[in-house]
Amino acid sequence: DNGQSYAQVTRILGSGYIEAFCFDNTGGKKRLCHIRGKLRKKVWINQGDVILVGLRDYQDDKADVLMKYL
């Protein structure tokens, strides 16, 4: 979908934030991603996991984690 991208987790930063490498049309970019409250403590995200992120219109270097692929 528009406004979404696949990404691979590169680092766990803590406090609900991770750093992920997004595979989008720009040829790939590292973004700071926020884990939504719906996923925190329910879906554990580790380094190397593939996730779906929602891109922000107003902040290109940040995104929100929508889902983890098993």
C-alpha cells in the first residue's frame, strides 16, 4: 500500500523504539521506528526481524511499526 514499507530491524534502541532498514522506492533508508502500544509486550520484535512500517508524511526519517512477519 501507499505509505507503507517493508523493513528489517537493525537495532533495538529501547523504550519502544527500533532502528530499521526500509526497503522502499528510495533504494533503502534507515529509519527510527516506534513500536505501537498495540504491539508492545504482545509481539516481541528482535534484531533481524522483517516488519511492516507505516511511513509518516511529515517526518521522512521516522516510521511506525504496524506488523511483524513471522
